[in-house]
Amino acid sequence: MKNFVIYNPVKLHFGKGVVAQMGPVAASLGKKALLVYGKGSVKDNGSYDQTTETLKKAGITTIEYPGIRPNPVVEDVDQASRLGRSEQVDMVIALGGGSVLDSAKYIAITIAAGHSCWEFVAGDKKPRKALPLIGILTLAATGSEMNAFAVVQNNREKRKLGYGHPLMFPRHSFLDPSFTCSVPKNHTAYGITDLVAHSLEAWFGEGESTLTDRFIASIIQEAREFGPALMQDLQNYTLRAKIMYAATSALNGLTVQGKKSQDWGVHAIGHCMSVLWDIPHGASLSVAYPAWLTLQQQRIPGRIRKLGQAAFNVATVDGTIRAMKDFFEQLGSPVNLAQAGIKTDQAALDALLEVLHINKASGLHHKLSGEDHRFLVRQMA
Ligand code: NZQ
Ligand code: ZN
């Protein structure tokens, strides 16, 4: 087991009605907020009304930046940062899914910096300060609410990359599972896929920590037990709450303690699909994971078999790969490019290979070569 430090400063408020407490929390951080949200789901599901009501009661002035798109892009983050800077806001409040929260994390460090957020991602600049950030989550998936990472897409460079810094932790995150009851079937499935994928990136990371492995397996078991049930009963608060808590737990540090790192190879592959075809994040992962496991089956059979035993109730490598694929299919998440709606002609496959190359798509632990990219693309077609 590696030496480790546990540091997670996010104050997480979980449960029905918690957003009513957000206004006083915001008032302790300042008087003026930049409220960032997406394309409009928050206005349909009541979360916008509850958020603005508590802010108004607490005397907070809000400036709005709507329109963050799924797979968020540099241009929106930079534009929102300019707005926040010119309005001299005291804090950033994110209302939405991972795309909104990730954008807000960049906005919080970019307002203070005065250059494009991409300079952080590209490694040219380091953040020196950040505005306080509050997250109000409406979709269970990414774990962004309780970590210091954010992913952004640069369409000009055909790159989608993650970046993390301790200044990017939200100060507070408010998670009311009832806000997720309006998430449509497809995005509910992608969210469950994503939380399982985060658990798998940890499982296949470098290093050994048996208790951490048990945490990981428990999160996958939770998703396997309650995910399919939720798909049949989308309005069920209890099931929404279980999945929301599982998603937070899958990427808040719990699944990496004592290990050197997660892997992130499959996420790197998935991001390339999002850059190229704007595939939803979770859907890209359910396409990539079966292919990645097939690539790895001769290299790390013991680790795959152990995963099967710990989390999928199967004893063989083949059985584990099949069980995972079946699970994604049972949820309704695609397991190949055709199911994700991509026409898999040679031009499309070549384009994916090119983007995998541009992004140097690889894992931290299990490195991927050009030959591996070609194998993966063939498998996913
Ligand atoms: O734009 P709106 O109208 O809000 O609609 C969104 C969007 O179309 C909709 N939605 C969200 N909450 C809803 C809802 N619809 C109905 N009811 C609600 N309550 O869902 C769609 C997808 O939203 P998005 O925020 O894109 O989804 P998700 O939470 O899966 O976030 C994906 C982004 O997070 C990144 C991904 O790469 C991707 O860009 N990730 C961030 C991570 C992190 N910060 O730690 C880790 C992840 O691995 C991931 O890479
Ligand atoms: Zn993910």
C-alpha cells in the first residue's frame, strides 16, 4: 500500500430539500454570484426556481450565464469568465450536471486569472486563486461535485482533456436526488455507466490496496443492484438517491486511497469520441470498456478475473467481460459505435484513430500504443 493523504474539503449537503439552505451559505461567501447552467432542463424541473428563491431570500444578486452544452467547450468557459470578471462577482454557482459543474470550476479560476482556461489545461499556467464555488447537482454521474477535476473540450485542437487543482474543489455541493428524477432514460443510463467506469478506472489503476478494492466493488455492486431497477422506475426517489450517492463516492478519493493512481485510459478513449461525434460521456465509456478489456485480457487476466469475482459474481475473464457488456446493454447504454449512432465506415474509423493520436490517448498505468489504438477502434466498430 502506498503512503497517502486524505484531503477533501467539499461540504456536501445531501437529501430532499437541501437547496433551501444554500442561500445562507452563499451569503457567507459574498453578495453577488455568477449563476451558471445548461440548456434549460433546470427551468423544467424546478431546481432553477428553488435556487433563485433561496438566493433572493438571502439577498444575493445573481448574474446568469445559461447555455453550457454537454461536453463543455473552452469558448463558453472563457465567455462566462469575462462576464463574471466584468460584473465583479464574489462567487460562482453551478446548477446542472457535470458539464455545468466542470465549466464553473474553470470559470472560478479563470475569472481570477484573466486568460483563457485552456492555458491551465495545456499546462502553460497554474491557478493562483479562485472564486468560491457552490455546486447544485441535477444529474448523478461524474462525481465532479466532490472532486477538484474538470474536463473541457477544445474543438479547434480536437482535444478534450481533464485538469485538476486543489483550488477547483467546490466549497459546498448541494445534492437533492429529487432534482435527478427528471433526467431522461438515456442520460440516467449514461450516468450509471459513468459511475461504474470511474470505479473501473480505479480498479485497474496502479498499486494495491485491498480495502480500497472492496470499496470499489461495493460501488459497482450498488450500481448493478439498483441501476436496472431505477431504469424501470425513473421517478423513484430512493433509487435516485442510492445512485446519486454511489456516483459521488466513485470519484471523491475513496476509490484510490493506498493506490498510486487510477488508470483513465478508457476515459481518454471516450473523450476522443466526444470530440469527434459529441457522444455523451457515459455512452462513450460503455462503448470503450468492452474493447479495452478485450485488449487487456491476455495482459492482466488475474486482475480482470478478480474484478469478476468481487463485483460481477463470475469467475472467469471471459465471463467478466461478458457480464460488464450485458450490464451496460441492460441499462440501454451502447456497447459499440454503431449502437451509439456512429456510421462506422473507414473514414470514421480513420478519424477516430487520428483523434486518439492527437490526444495521445493512454492510461496512466496501462499505456496504449498506436497498435493498441488500431485494435480498439476495430473492436468498437
Ligand atoms: O443542458 P441541460 O438542459 O441542463 O441538459 C442536460 C444535458 O443535456 C441534461 N440534464 C442535466 N440534469 C438534468 C438534465 N435533464 C433533465 N433533468 C435533469 N435533472 O443532461 C444532459 C447531460 O448533462 P451533462 O452535464 O453533460 O452530463 P454529465 O453530468 O454526465 O457530465 C458530463 C461531463 O462531465 C465530464 C465529462 O467528460 C462531460 O464533459 N466529466 C467530469 C468529471 C469530473 N469533473 O470529475 C469526471 C468524468 O469522468 C467526466 O469526464
Ligand atoms: Zn467519467
